[in-house]
Amino acid sequence: MFINRVILIVLDSVGIGELPDANLYNDQGSDTLGNLAKAAGGLNLPHLKELGLGNIHKISGVEEVISPLACYGKMQEASCGKDTAAGHWEIAGIITKKPFPLYPQGFPEDLIINFEKKIGLKVLGNIPSSGTKIIQDLGEEHLKTGCPIVYTSADSVFQIAAHEETIPLIKLYEICEIARNLLIDEHAVCRVIARPFLGKGKNFYRTANRKDFSLSPPSDTLLDLASSQGMKVIGVGKIEDIFAGRGITKSYHTKANLETLEQTLKLIREKEKGIVFINLVDFDMLYGHRNDILGYAKCLEEFDNFLPKVLEALKLDDLLIITADHGCDPTTLSTDHSREYVPLLVYGKGIKTGVYLGIRETFADIASTVLEVLNLKGSLGGKSFLKEIEGI
């Protein structure tokens, strides 16, 4: 088997059933795809079905097929937590054993006071909240005072919301950089997130100008190893933010799934060797966190409708991997991420079809496989499944 390029698509939050330790995260019964399909009256995903998605897990409307076009299985997270960054880092070969700090009561007073001194402004909030609720609750006070809104969630995040006409984007991003530099050591949250919004009269809405300021991975990832050995590593969506720019040779900061997919298609049609790493954020950001069942289902169907263009554009020396980074079950009371298995679909015109890859012990199996596929030097966490898929 001769592979020159790997296209790695992360369907952000598309989990596929609770992990054995889900009870430790209050996520018993979470099953993003399974529960969503039941609640929506079935999912219409014919192309993912052909690849073998329904062979991995029971999903209403997505039945098993006798001869899947892809190799298929599911993966469990070996890292602590259920955060976007930890999930992506693990896909890239880093298993996070120490959980990121959480703040279910809000951030410590001394930390907030220090932050306020640095930015020259008082803050509003400093509580756990959903992003849509807190701007409705505090948006008008923010407009009157000019004070940014600080909040967190069940994830390791320090989120800063501001109206784009009150605190311009460039200023909001500067404030987030200040927070990122403060949040170190015991307070080293996984991500600082800029959450800009617009609107008035309590009719506030978040814009697409979100920006993540992630911790840098603690050691070299697949991306570092690939780029240091002369490979192109292209990030599409928020990949560059998640890896703090590490190992990325070129980045496209798209703002919505369709734009991200169109950019991905352009890149596939080019002849660059290396890795194209894609995050499709809408599943998580627009629908999972808002418990929008029908919106989530429609978003999945839109991806499935686009998928044939991706499959058709693949070259003989391309390998496509489709997976996720965690769950975010929109049918549960929680609006936070859920501790779940993630799907694994591996497709290429030069590899076997219909191979069951089993239950992988870590997302890092992808990193080890890509290392081997691209003949890169180095070692990462996980076990390669190259031998199971190579040759036809």
C-alpha cells in the first residue's frame, strides 16, 4: 500500500455510546448518535451507512450493510476528561493523564481580581453557564457598563463574552491572550475562548467570530513529527487553535461546516502530500450544546450529502479517516460534552474494505497508524491498525 496523504475529519461531538467510566462524569446513558436517531425518528445518512457507520452501533435509520465500503470500529478515550483539546491531542498521539482544572463554582476571587487589573476592566458573571443563556442574562448590563462577561462550564474553559460593538473583536482577542497568559500552573485551563455576540434588547446571539486559545500540547504530536520531517500539515477549521499553532504548516480558519467542507474539497483536489486535519464544529457548537435535536440531525444529514464529493475527489494514494473527539448528547438534560466512544471509519481506494477494526483502546491508534502509513520517524501513544487495512 502506498499512501502519500491522510485526510482526517473530526465530527466534533459525534459520540457513539457511553464509555465504561461514563458514571465518573455523570454521563450515564449518553449516546449522541443512538439517542439522537431515536429522538429524531431516525437519521437519513445513506453514504455514512455505506461506509459502515451502522455496523459500529445501533442507529435508527442507519442499518448495518453486508459489505461496508470502509474499515470500521470505535475508539475509547484513554485521556482524562471529555474536552475538545484532549480529544484532538489524543487523536494526534498525546494521552492526557492529568485532568484539566474545572471550576464548578466559578473562578477564585484572587484570580479574577488579577485579571481585572491586567485588562483595566471589571468583569460580569464568573459563574458556570451555557453561552446562550449568559448573554441573555447579562447582555444588557454588559452594554451599559462595557464590562466583559466571564463564565465557565463543566469543561475546562475560561470563556469571555463581549458584544462586538462594545468590545471590538481585536480587543476581545487581546483580553483573551491576557487571560491565557494568566491561566497557568494550577489554573491552567485547557482553553480560553472568545465568545463575541451581537443583538440588542435581550435578543442577543453569538457570532461566528469565536476564537480558541488552547494550551500548547505538552510534547510532540503527530503534527509536530510530520511537519519537522518536511510534510505539509494543513489545519482546517479550529485545528490551529486547538494545537496552539504547533506543527501546522498552513491553516484555514473557516467558520461553519459547509465552508469547512468546501475548503477541504479544494485541498483534496490539490496534489500536496502530508496531512489535512479538519474539525467540523457545528455539530457541537450549534446543536449539541444547545440540545437542538432536529438541528443536530439536519447537520449530520448535510455532512452526509456532501460526503460523496469528498469520496469522489480522493486520489489512489489518499487515506480518509472519519472520527470524533467526544460526545455531546442533545437528548440529555446536560448541555455539556459527554464521555463516549467515538466512531472510526477508514476509507481509501487502495486499502481493504469491510474490515472490522474492533474497539480501539485509545484515539491515539490513529496517530500511530498515520505515522506508519506516511513512513514518519518517531513514536506516539496507541497501536497502529495499518496491517489490518493494507492491501487489496
